[in-house]
Amino acid sequence: MEKLYTIICHDKPDVTPVRKQKLLEHLAHIEKVMNEIAVAGPLYDEEENFVGSLLVVKADTAAAAREFLEQDPYYQAGIWKGIEIRRLSSVAGEWVGGKTW
């Protein structure tokens, strides 16, 4: 059964030049796998510097979500120092149309 997994990736220090260099390759990859993504985007600090990435992906298991991430050019370029993958249950909010109870 397909579930949602939140993937939070934290950038290594001083990796912005690599992130920018790989941007077009990363975006092309995202376009190919768009049907497996609920939402995705970069994370910023208060000064608008890149600090990581957030993805919510559709997968059967956390391992499958990890495999999905490993296909990303950003992952392959080694820009992330830490990756956290957690199961997500969407139960309330505008994106889920209110509440599910």
C-alpha cells in the first residue's frame, strides 16, 4: 500500500555552488518522477540561504523512499550531510481539504 514519507535533507556547509551547478539536472529528474512526489522544495535559513531540501514522496516503505531519493542528482553529488525519512499521515490542513476525522 502506497504511503507518504517526509524526507528532510540538510545541506553540507558551503555546498551552494554544487547545488546551483546540479540544478538543471535535478529539475529534469524531478520532472521525470513528478507522479511520485506530493510536494518538494528547497529549505532556506532566515537570510534566504539554501540549507536543505524537503520532499514528501509516495512510497510503500521507508526503504523505497530512500531508494527514490538516491536517484536524485543532488543525492548523487553528495550535497546533503544528513537525511531523515519519516512516515507522514496527512490528517488536517488546507492541503488535505480540512480534517480527516
